[in-house]
Amino acid sequence: MAGFNAVSLDAKVAQSAGYALGLVCSLFIFFANRYLVPKYPKLLNWLVDLFELNLFAFGFVLAFISSPNQLTISLLVMFAIVPMFFTVRPIRVILMYVCLELLFIHLAMVLKSPETRILEVANMLVYSNVGLALGIYMTRMKLERFIFEHRVNELTNQEQMTRYLKSVSTIYLSMHHADLDTGMYAEIRSTENFNNALDRVDKNFGRLVKRGIEYSADPDFQDAALRFVDVSTVKERLKGKRTITHEYLSKKGSWCRARYVNVDYDKSDDLPRFVIFAVEDIDEQKRREKELISQAETDSMTGLLNRNGGVTKIKEAIHGGKKGLLCLFDVDRFKNINDSYGHQIGDKVIIAVADAMRRVFRDGDIMLRLGGDEYMVFLNKIQTEEQGCLAFGRFFAELSNVVIEGLDDYQVCVSLGATFYRGGKIDFDDLYKQADSCTYESKKIEGRSFTFYRA
């Protein structure tokens, strides 16, 4: 009994050493897979081979070293099960199995008892061949199913994406999907006139968009549009952005918007490779924008610019270095007209003065109603008092011809103050104060009068 316990204890110690060796090798493979494979993906195949060899080395140690007198069940089970998990490359696994079978036969003939040798070898051959057959069959089934599902998903996604893009592209004049690395592209939508102007044989995306802009863009807008579509800089300009756009005027006089869409936006740290390039007709949108801006800047009663719109344009002219004469005036005794004849008559006076301004002053001049009976005009390029006097004389003459229905024998008179902008750092507020002080001086004179600001 004591001898039996000693033998069992030695066997357990030997088995423990085999388990420990297998565990160490498995941990090494586990950590190598976790920390090295992300940096070196090709290492994965070597780790798979190493793990298979580690499994079989563990089985051989248990079967022929730790417990040579016991049945090699654990090793036989490995022969049957391993191919089901690792038969990714059947030829490699078959060669490995042939080598292991030869090694098994040799060790069995040397280390196993004569009574069990034939049985051990027969069991090994049966288990290994059955394992290989099942592994190859299951792997083939999984591979075929994967290929089938991949093709179905690819077809479904492609059809859905194509249908989606075609439906979206109806609002665009043209739309193309392009590979910036290869220059290849796929046409999603384009107009017949656009296609006729291009060489359809040339399949380079960069040359396509360049010729498209040269064909469609107005010459004054062409250089800026060509810089926008330049494919050599698109990657850097699109990095980390969903889309970039550029608006230009076409040769037909309509506004267009060119757009690059970053298909690889989810890869924000990388330069995009795939893009969608689209050109949209935005002429109607521009017209609506212009109408809205005009409504926001226009005085509803007179049709002149309102205070906000007019003052903004005068400031832009001043900042742009445009020289001219800033004039400020109001209607004399206007409060008496409102009080005596009512606001309807007063409104007719306000409208009549605005109409007289439009008839006398030029299109390049900025005319606005500040509010009430106050007006302002910036006479572009008027730089001398002689020029100013001529302009005021024409304006006053036009006012003398104004007839207001309901106001018999009424003559519209205004008091006008003017100051020159001849360049420099003076701002609008200073010019306004100067013109306003001159308006105050003009009010001291009976009848139509004007005063120039002199420092």
C-alpha cells in the first residue's frame, strides 16, 4: 500500500509539472496576443501555431512522461477536437498531424507496454483522422456560411446605399463618389450637357472636376473654384470635417455650390481617402436670401434703405476707403404738418422726399431714411464743395416741383448738413456728428439751405 501511494504521488507531481508548463506557455501566448498582435497583426498566425503545439506538447508530456502506464485519453481527445477550432488552413494542419502521428507511434513503441501499443496507435489514428475530417467539414461550412452572409450583406448594403444616394442626388446637378488615392470614381448623377463637355474615357477624378469647373464656372469665379476642387489639397482640408463647400457663379448666371463630403469622417485622426463630390444649383436659395436681406435692410414706407441697412453700407464704404460726402437732412416744420393735416399727409411728404432723392442721386450713392422725417445720403466720389453744391442744387430743384395732394401751395423744404470723408482713420460716428451739427446750423436759415462742415 505504501509503495502504491509513493508511485501515485510521483505521478501526481509529474502531472503537476506538466500542467504548470502548459499554463506558463498559455499565459505567454495570451499576453503576446493581447499586447503584440495589435501592433504586429501578422504575429497572430504564429501564435495560433504556437498554441496548437503547446496543447499537443502538454498532451504528450502527460501521456508519455507523467503517466506512461495510463491510457492517453487526454491526448486522443486533443487529436479529435483541435482541428474543429484551428482548421483555418487545412494543409498546414494535416502536415502537422502527420508529424505528430509519427512522433506518437515512435513514443508509443518505446514507452508503452507491449500489450497496449497496437491499441494506442489504432486509437490515435482513428481519433486524429475523425478530428481532421470533422474539423475540415465544419470549417468549410463556417467559411461557406460567412461568404454567403457577407455577399448577401454586401449586396443589400450596396443596393440600399445606391438607392439612397440616387434619391439624394436628385437635388444636385452632379454627384460622384471618388477614391482620392487612386483617382478612380463612380458617377452617381450628372447632367447630359455636363457629360458632353467632358472626356468620358478619362477616369481620373482630379481631371474630371477640373474640367467640370472650367466648363461651368464664370471666368471671374473660376480661379477660386479651381482651388477649391483641387484634389491635391482636399485631404488636408477635409481632415476632421464632415464637409467643405464653395459657392460660385456659373457661366449661365446661376449660383452653384460645390461640396466635398468626407466619407471617412469616423476616422477623424486619419486623412480621408473616400469622398463624395457634388454640385448643387442654389440660384433660388440665393434669390430668397437676397430678398430676405433686402427686406431686412429696406424702409417699408419709402423703399430706401433703413437705418440699420444704410448705416452698415456707409460704414463698409468708409472702411473700404471710398471717399465721398455724407449728408444729413430733415423736413422743415414737419411736426406742424402732422399736427395740422394728419399722419396720412405727413406720410405723403416723407414718400415724396424719398422719390425726389431717387430721381436726383445716382445708383452708386447710398440713400436711407433714418426714421421720421430724417434722411441720410452718402454721395460717392463727391470730394469738393463745388461738386456738392451742384448736387444739392439739383435736389432742391426737384423738391420745388413736388406737389403733395391735400397740401395746397406747400413747398417741401429741408435743412441739410454735409461733411466730406477724404480718407484717414475718422469713423462713421464722428462724421455723423459733424453732419448733424451742420444740419442744426442750416435750420437757422429760412427755406432750403445746406451747410458744409469745416474743421
